[in-house]
Amino acid sequence: MTDKKARTVKAFVFIDALGWKQAERYDFLREELPNRRPVEMQFGYSCTAIPTILTGKRPSEHGHLAFYDWAPDASPFRAMRFVAPFLRPRSFWRRGRVRNVLSRLVKRAYGFTGYFQLYSIPLERLPKLDYCEKRDMFAPGGMGPIPNLADTWGAQGLRWHVSDWRRPEGDNFDIARDLLAKGAVDRAFVYSAAFDALQHDCVGRDEALRPKVEAYADRVRSLHDALAASGRPFELTIFSDHGMTPLRGTADIPAALAATGMVWGRDYACAVDSTMARFWWLREDSRATAEHALADMPGRWLSRAEMEENGIWREDCKFGDAIFLADPGVQFCPGDMGVKPLRGMHGYDPRDEDSLACWLSTAPVPARVRRVCDYFAAMTE
Ligand SMILES: [Zn+2]
């Protein structure tokens, strides 16, 4: 690395769900960040995009697509099989507040350091499932054996700062601003996730979104001022993982499967995420039965070529033997992620225009930045 490059401070701000369409609609920091490009999202959710951003690898390599996978022999929750049958009535154990408390207890009991939530997973299925985010992905070694951003910046001899994802995002901006103003770091990664939650509830409602977008603009301007005040050459970049697609309908996958008479865990297994149902076939004829049951549902089965192109094909079928993807705007509800639809969702075809992420920067956009998996190389080159 040349001296000049080492001296250039680079700050990257991640704003979850600030899609290309939202950045354009609100003319987000166009003056300060004139170099702008729509970016193809990583197929999946934020829990797919973030490990991709932190490593430059795709799910086929880093193993994170959705939170829960069928893994009867590897499930960390196997002991729960003795407990789950006694957790009754089931309606009580499905309540949101009960789930939150239970999630905290399970996280502590298993020593998970990553983000953990039970969502609406039926508890009796838990002993057959594995959870992908058991470790803190941001911490050094957190994606081992794959080096993550902290590992890589450390190995490059840079002074780095990566936000603590557990903290309120306002703190994350303040901490980064102070470090940058003091000239204490060469690289910073600022994490913010509140815009995702807001958009899930309020997509399309300008009166709710505009004030939040303006608050982010102020935060970013103060980072910009801090960088300018430090007297060193700098680059400031905002990027996101995906956009948000307004709700256009729901589909009840569990009901369609129940009507076939197939039994979960005996004939098939599936995880019903918000926009994809992932299947593992435990009997030969289960695939045909499921295909027939979902024939009129608003979605489609992904081909192997499409899975490979999206970086989610694995020989070990960790993510499923087959994936049924919802049409843009359709939410699989009820499902394992929730029982009520949200106003907006993401996790559709990456080529859908509502799915597009964005890269906005003071510096020219690197030619290689076309997809979310390209951010890592641009942050670490
Ligand atoms: Zn989200």
C-alpha cells in the first residue's frame, strides 16, 4: 500500500433497506455524494446480505441464507425435544412478547453472540433445525474460517472501527464521528438498521419516511464535517443491502401443505420465510405432492441455474433441496417469520426494481461495484 493510500481515510455507512428507489425519491445527499449507482441485492434477506458485505463471499460459501435450516443431526436445539411437547397451550407460546423473552433465554443458554430470534418457528420443530447466526459476525474471527472486514483491515495494518450492531444507531454515528474527527481511525464501518424496520411498517408513506431520511442526511453530513475537519484526504460512502417492496398479497403455504396430508419431519421439511419456502424432501414422492399443492400459489420454483447465479446453490443442500420464491410483493403468511403480513417486505427476485440497493459516494464508484457481494473488495482494496 502506498503512503498516500494509507493516508486516505475511508468511511462506509450501511443503511439497511435504503434502496435505490428510496435514495432517488428523496434525493438523498445528492450534492454531498454525487457518485451514485443502483446495485443488485444479494438474494435473501439482511441476514444474508450482512455476512456477504462483511466477507465478500456469497451464501454458497459463507453458509448464511435464512436463519433456520433443516439439520436434524446438527441442531443445537436437540435437547429442546424434551421440553417442547410440554410448552402448551401453543397459542400462548406463539405470542410475540413470550417469544421475545424465550429468545433471550435460549440465546443466553446456548451462549450465542450473534443476533437471535425465534420469530414464529413452531417450537416442536426447533430440535430439528439449525440457526445460522450463532456468532457475532462483525467481531474479529466472527465469520471464521473466512476472514471478515475487521480481520482484513487488521491484517492490512489499518486502524479500524466497526460499529457495535447491538447499540442504537445514533450512538454508532456519534462514536464514528468522534473517532474520525480525532483522526483516530483509517477505516470505519458505521452500521444502522432502523430504516429497515420503519420501511417494513411504512413503505410508501412519505410523511413517515421523509423525516427519517432527513435525519440520516444530517448524521452523514456531520460525519462529512468530521472527516473534513480532520485535515486528511477522505472518502465517504453510503451503501445498502436492498430496497423494500410494498405488500401486494399473501399466500398461506402451511395450509396448502397441511391439505396434502404430508407430515413435517416425516415426509418433508420446510422453512417458510417471508418470501421463500425452502423444502427438504424426506420421501421420494414429496416433491411432486408439494409442487402440486403450490401450483396456484403466486410464486415459482427456482431452477438450479438461478440458484447458482444468485450464489445460493450448495452441494449439501443446506438451504433446501428446492426453493419456492414469492412473486414480488407477495408475503408467505402465516409462516415461520410471522403470522401477520407487513406493509413492506424484501427478499424477492434481485432483479426486481424495488429490490435494488444503492452505493452513494464522494468518490467515483469503483467499476467492480455492481452487486452487494462487490462491496467487500471495494472496502478492502
Ligand atoms: Zn428487513
